[in-house]
Amino acid sequence: MRSTIAEINLSNLRHNLKMMRQAARGADIMPVIKADAYGHGAIRIAQELRKENVEILGVAFADEALRLRQSGDTGEIFILIPGTDYDIELYCAYNLQTSVEDFEVLQKLSNEAIKRNMKIKAHLFINTGMNRDGIEPKNALKFRKDCDSLAGIEIIGILTHLAGSELEDKSFSNFQIKQFNDTIKILKDNNYHFKYIHAFNSGGVLNFYEPNYNIARCGISMFGYMDYPKMSNTLNLKPIMTIKSKIININYINPGDNVGYSRKYISQKIKKVAVVPFGYGDGYHRILSGKAECLIRGKRFKIISTICMDQCLIDIDNEDIQIGEEVVFLGNQGNDIITAYELAELMGTIPYEITTAIKERVPRVYIE
């Protein structure tokens, strides 16, 4: 195994699930484990969540569900992004639930299900203002009535997606929630009812409550993060990923010496530079060059020069640090911690991008 690993704390995963269940106030949690569980390893994460009596898992695409089925998962799996013609056989072959927005695709899906003597469970996706996926509210009743003609489809759910559930200004989210509730009422008044009603992602669970919504789609919160630190602190979430490696070489540098590619760093003094086998080919973004820090012996050291594809360079000054010592790039060591929030701020992005960027060639090691 490589000296560079992503250590995944399963105890913290269970803790986060417990916290989100409490925050959801009676709604079932649908952990969203798309993008390889936000970089944490979807198969093993799914296995652990199933042990905690999670009935339904969410993914973005049918191909992601296929991997789970091939690993032996037999539970309910929901596809968040409405599918296309390409997905039809997968939905049927692996008994997947899906969101829907396109009636022609739904017709084809129904025909395939009838051939297989089965029904596919579907959720109507209502576009309330995200303007990315979904059926326009004004068209929802006609769409649902048209579904009555599809013998291979069972409409069991209805959903929408909030565009800014994390924002302090809740006015647009409240507008979306009203749009969604009004649409549900129109459908119910026409005798269309739903087993599952869902709109809230992790931020929505924290900032809103609707007693009739009985599923909460929680993604990033499962892994210890939210959009902002104060949100995860409010929910007492714990990050579950630590990225660590080991020093493989130490170079002795004189004033005027170049360090790394493109002569981006010329030393001004005598110092030592540690070489660590972790780079942008592993998902440690090149934009962090000269900005990010790491932890060695619980102390912070600067990443210098240009982050390479497979390695990075650390200014250890003249500290008595040795080859083989542990280096932490994400996570805690001693009394200090580097979070995805910190790296995201340096990059001008969100914590989601930090964990999902970690490539498969970094081994995931699961601990309790």
C-alpha cells in the first residue's frame, strides 16, 4: 500500500448519521453517496450505513447504483438526477428508484418494465426555482395524470431541490417550499398521494422544517461538513476523512537554490525541504501551491514551490524531522487540525470539492 492514504473514520460516520436523524425530526435520512460518497468510498460507506438501518441510499446516476448492486447491496437505491434513454435497462435490471421529468423517457421505461413483468418506482421531480431539473409546477397535474396510462410505473414520491438552503436569507427557499407545497396540494386535491415527499438537503434539514416531508437527502453532512463551519458546528458533525502520507526524502538547500518546477521558489536561506508523495494527481489541487500547510509532529509547515502530479515539497526549515515521519494534509494531528473548510477558503471553493477531488489511487483505509 502507498504511504499516502485517506483514512476514513467509520465511528464518525455513524455519529453524523445520528446527528442528522435528530435534526430531521422524524424524517427518514436518505444518505446521498454520489461521487463515490463524496470521495470517501461509496461501497464501504454504503455497507456501514445499511448496518445502521438506512433503508434508502441516494446516488446521482444509474452507473453509481450499478456499482453498489455489484457489491451486493440489495436495498432501495434512488437516482436523484432524472434519467435518459441510456439508463432504462439499468433501472429495470437492478430495480432502481428514479426521479422523473421527461414523459417520453418514462414511457420507454414503462415499456421495458412491462417486458420484465415488473414496475419501476418513480418520484416526480418538481422544478420550484433551481431551474436545473424537474417538471414545471403548472404542468405537474397533467404529467401525473398522463402517468396513469403507464402500467410499468408506480409513482411513489415527489421531490424538489432548494437552490440556497444554506443561505441566511431564507426568502427564496421559502418561496420554493411554498411552490412545492402548493403543487402537492393540487395533486392531492385530484386524489394523487405520495408515499415519499422530500425537498431538504443537509442545509435544508438544519434551516427548515416541514412535518409532511418524510425523507431528508443528506450528503455532505454524512461526512462531517456543511457549506459553512458554523452549520456543521451547530449540528456537532465530525469530519471522517484524514489525508496522511510520509516523508520520503529530505533535501538540504542553500541560498539561491531552486526548489521544484518552473523556478517558482528560490531559497533565501539554508534550510531543509521534505519531499512527500502526494500531489495533484491524487487530488491535492495545484492551486494550493505556496498557500496550504501540513502538519508534522502537530506543528504547521508550509507547502512550497509548485505542487507536482505525484509529490509536494515542504519547508521544514532546520527542524530535526526525519525521513519516514507522518505528514497530515487534511485532518488532525496533535492539537491542530486542517479542515476542508481551510483548504476550500484557500482555493475559493466549497468543502465538497476538497473531498470529492481525492482520486481512487489514494487507498481508503477504514478505521473505527
